[in-house]
Amino acid sequence: MMVKSFRMKALIAGAAVAAAVSAGAVSDVPAAKVFQPTAAYAAETVFSQNNGASGFLTGRYDVQAMAPAMFNWSRESRFAGNTDGTLKWQNDIRTTPQNGAGAVIDGDGTVYLHSRDGEMKAFNPDGSVKWVTGNLGKTYTQSPVLGTNGVIYLASYDKKIYFIDKETGEILTTVPLSGGPSSETVIGSDGTLYFSTLDNYVHAIKPTSKSTWTERWKLKTNGVVSSVPVLAKNGTVYVGTYNYVFYAINSGTGQVKWSRTTSNAFKGYPVIDKDGNIYAGNQDGQLYAYTSTGSLKWTFPLNGFSSSSPAIDHNGNIYIGSGSGELFSISKNGDMNWSFYTDGPVRTAPLIDAKGTVYFGSDDMKVYAADANGNELWSYQTDSNVVSSPQLAEDGTLYIGSYTKLMAFGK
């Protein structure tokens, strides 16, 4: 394999992690019973959506979890990987992820993953099955999301949002949707869930207990929303559509603040830096950088379509995959640090660990790990395209999925 490494400043190991959780991170709804895991079932450090360079609005995710969400955070893990590419276990589970959807990890190491067979599976850290909940909708798969009250939120292709008890797999309630979801849910600072549907709407609903909810607003866009909504610290929701438009939306009212039109569709999800700048890949082969007011800062050529979601490290470097088979590291000024070549499109969202190692998958059926300078550390050949984005557990185990398997790498 050819690897190119250029002008990359070494990442500083160990991203800073929030040391405390504000009172705003717990539900203020009297009817909601807030789940408080014991120390034995919590990660030693709390989850934070932000590192030193990112600017996401802090939502009511389960911060005791190791990785409560796939998107709407920097994707720079507080954990260091502990693997040389050795496969610990794998479990047959068929997925057809949208936008690199994949697994989330609870504080006790339980791994949750949605399958194309309409099942939500909970795996113990050793790969054994903890529980299975069926009849959740088939075809495309979304990432589950872990809230603060012991509830898993899952957007399903059968036009429902499921509220699921994370301990038992019991379905607590369902939210009927006007169309199949085109994104997973993301959680706002007051617990509001934001998501999009295939009938061109962006939605905001607020859970009022583990089994009840109210609609706040919904916004009709110009086409199917093709990216996961993300929330900036200033309360703006950002989404892109298949009809070439990128939207900035007021999260409180659902009103459009501004929109910008490009030459092709946005996929994946944007990332946000600490200054409020937004970075989003496009099917026209460009990475777009917008200011919080919608001014175009710069574009970067990705040498092919982009359906990968980016990650941002604590130095402000952006990592994103391309249909050319490359993973790029790009500075906050729009200059290339390095590119890493694979033999197939890179559709997964990369994950950066606390040592600066970057993990991702490719349509060449391999899982990759590259160091902070873009040099290959290891790769692993699977039996199908690697399309689910990676996550890290506290013990350094790497979880990533192909069309047919969930794989766990570690020592």
C-alpha cells in the first residue's frame, strides 16, 4: 500500500475531557426518572462532545457511557486504542448503515447495534448476546443513541422513533413519523431530539418521560435531508440535502437562518469547530468550510465524491474519507496535511484516539489504523465492505462493522 504523509503536526496525546457534568445535563421534567448508573457500570471518565477545537452544543447524552452517540461530537475519543489489528471476536449481524451508522457503547461496555433484519442487539464485551429486540423495521440501519434516563432512541425505517429500555430491550413507546428516517436522532441541551425524514422534513420532538413526548416543530426543506443534523453551541441546527442545499436552522423555532446551494448533494454529517465554523463533505468532491453566518471560507478537493462524515481533532485538523479511496487530514486553514490511500471508497466516519491514531474502514473490505502522520499501523481484511463507523471502549477495544459482521479488535 502507498501511504503519503505531508506537513502534519503531531497530535498531542490525550484529549482534555470534561471533569464535571452541569445540572443542565439531567432531565428537568418531573415525570422523568433519571437513570443514575452505579460506579461499577460507568466509565471512569465522562463523555464529552467537544475537545479543545470543536464547538458542538452539549446535549443530554448519557455521559457515563463510553460512546453514547455515533455523530454530533468531535469523534476524538478520550480513550486510547489497545490493538495491533488482532480480532478479539466477531458476530454475524447484517447492516445497511446510512451515513456510516454503527454501534454505541454503554458505561458497562455493552455494545448496541441495529440490524437490517429489524433487530436491536445488545452485546456483552465478550461478544455474547445480552438481549435482542425485534420487529423494529428493516432495510436501512441507523445508530442508536443513549440518553440520560436509561433510554435508547432509535430512528427506524418503519417510520417510527423507538424509545427502548437499555437494560432489558423493552420497547417503552414509539413516535410515529411522516416518513422513513434519513438520519439518526441527536439530542439537544434540553433533551429535545432532532432528526430528519425521507419526506423532506427536519423534526424536533421533546421526550417528557421515558414513554411520552411532544412535538416542538418540523421544517419542510427543498429535498430529502441526507446528513445527520448537528447542533452548534449557538443553538443552530445544520443539515444538508440531496437537492444540493445546506441549511442553518434555529433549533428553538425551526426557522431557517440561512441556506447555501452547491452543485451536488451533502451526505454524512458536518463537524463544527470552536469558532462556529462548519465543515461538510459533498458529492461534488469538495469539503466545504462555512462560517457561522454562512460565508464560504474555503473548499478542499477530495478527488472524488464524499459520503464520509468528518472528524475534528483538538488541533482543529479535519479528517474525511473520499470516493477516491483516500482518507485526508486537512488543516483548519484548508491545507492538506496528508492523504492515506486505500483500494476502495472510504465511506465511514474516522475516529481519532487519545494517542492520535486514526481508525476507519474502506470498501476494499479492510479496517485501517494510521498514525498521526498518516502512516499505516495495521490493516485487517474482512469479508465485505467496511461501512459502519468505528467506536472505542475504555479498555481500548475497537468496534467496527461491515455489511455482515460486528468486529471487536483488541489484545
